[in-house]
Amino acid sequence: MTFSRSSICLLACIFLLGLRAAADTSEDYKSLEAALIGQMRGCWDDVADLPDPERLKISVRFVLEANGALKGVPVTVSPRPIPEDDKAMLVAESRAISAINVCAPFELPATEIED
């Protein structure tokens, strides 16, 4: 498999509530998606204990190096901005970013990474 750094970034945008990745439909992308999601499951602190958990959908963008290490810091892309008085959404955001940091470095499937 061959991925560009931009495709790794795209696939690293995880919707953590449902643990679904934004991905192309090709088999290579599905393989990378499955690898990332599988690892995130072990690091993710669910939001089921928070009020109205089905609305707590956080999308976080992060970039991975070819070795699976984080490049830079995870950034919440949705929802933005999160109102300061929405404590449940703030906790969900914190849990999402924490899961990424705890899981890193990620074990990526055998691929070729192009710049």
C-alpha cells in the first residue's frame, strides 16, 4: 500500500463517538482506517456516562509521521467553538484528545508513505 502524508492526515480525522474514520472506499484506506480505529478503542474513555451522549460528536484532526508518532498536537475541528458552559461537550473533547495522545504512537499497517 502507498499513502501520502495528506491521506494519513485525512484518515487520522476520527469521529470518536462512533469510532468511524473519514476515509476513501479503497481497500488500502479501509486497512488503515481499521488499524487506527482498533487502536483507538483501547484508549477511548466512552461518553456514555455524560448527559445526552448521542449528541457528543467530536471530530479531531491529527497528523501522523510514517512511524505512527503524532506530528504536532491534535486539534478539534468540530464542533468549533465549544461553548464554555457546555461541560459535557468539553469533557468529550478532552477525552477524544486524551485518547489520541495515549494511543500514540500508532501501529500502522505495512505501507509506503510518500511525502
